[in-house]
Amino acid sequence: MNQMSVGIRVHPRPSAAKIDIKAVAFDGYGTLINFTEPDFIVTMAEVCDQQGLQADAADVWRRFLRAAYLLRAENHHEPVYRRYDEAWAIQFERVFKSARGGRLAGDAWAAANHLKARLANAPAFAEAHAVIEVLRPHYRLALLSNADDDFLLECLQRNGLHFDTVVTSERARAIKPNPEIFLGLARTMALPPHQILYVGDNPIPDVLGPVRAGMRAAWLNRAGRRKPRNVPQPDFRVSSLADLLPILVPERMVPLG
């Protein structure tokens, strides 16, 4: 890893010690695992290429997101849990039916399985290992992710990322920002929610969700985005994982190397 500074931009709240944090829980994709929107669009392009579909990958991605929103909205009052691969197959089927220029003769399950494989093989961000290992002697560490067990656990193993506790949406049968998935993590760790700091890159699932559950939240905002108005203020704002270290391990004020 290249040497980096640990300069920090934080929301003006108390230090980690003053708010009694005992555990740090991380989001997976986009936070520790380097798979973000451009990678999803590339994956859509790969699906189209593999299946001989004449479609714009960015348009497929937009329709895929829209299909996800509508699928969740169908059961808003009585949520129905689905594994991600099952939900993705439904979403791809709807995308293929509604594609710009007419229906696409795509294989929805093959598309879903390709997306799952890409997520299983995604790399960790370069700073992830070093930050986790600095935190390990000081805090219990967890990972909580909207993911199925199979592809997430394979990804963690490939990247050599180890945690005291791993909670997936499949295990919890709930997805972020539902507070229940965060409360389930607190129960598993036998800690009150306010003693857990959750770190994530997406403000709605990763700030709104844990705050509603009574946890502390650190928003990892690499791109300098504006916070949505309906999302509460996080306890901390950081622009890199390394920026967590002066907050959580203030006695360590040296660069990562």
C-alpha cells in the first residue's frame, strides 16, 4: 500500500472514546469492497455481450434499479424477503421485457448468476486491510451487508478479510435500511446499539438505517456527495477508511504504510 496521510474531515461530534464505542461494523460493497456503480454498468455490458443482446448497458442498469425499487414497493406494507439472486432474476426478466427498442430475449437467471459471480470476485479497496488490522486490537469488528451468504463470504475469503461477526441480509431476512438488520447485529454481538459504530458509503441504508436502530454512524463519502435531506446527520463524516483512525485510535497519528 502506498503511504497515505490520515488527514480528517469529521462532523463536529464527540470522539469515539467519549461516546463509548465497543464495536465497529462495516458495510461491504462500496465501503470495503471496490465494486461501485461503474462496475455494475460494466457487468450489464458483459451480460448483454454474453447473451447477444443489443442494448445500452447504462440503460439496462437504470431499468434494473427501477425494477428493484418497484419490486420492493409491491410488498411495502408486508415486506417479502427474497435472496438477491432470486430478486435479480425477477429484475432482469422485467428489464428484458421493457427494454428500450422492444423486448430482449435474455436469460434472466444467467444474468443474475453472472452478477453474483462478479460480486464474489470483486477486490477490496487498497486501504481496507490495513485499517481493519489497526482497529482489531481496540474494537470488536463486524461486517453487515445487503448480500447473500454465498457471494459475500466467497468475496471476503478471496480478499482475506476477517471479522468477529458477519451478518448478511440473507441471515437476517431483512435488508438495509430496515432497522431490524442492525438490531439483529447488536443482539448477535450482545451489545447495546449505541455502542456500535456503523461505517458505510450509501447515506440511506448506511446512515439512516443504523441511526434509526440507535447505532452510531460514520458516512464514508469518497466522492464528496451531498447528504439527502431525509437522512439524519451521521456522527462522523470521512472521505476514506484511513480517516477513521484518528477518530477511533487517536493515539495512532502516523501514516499508514
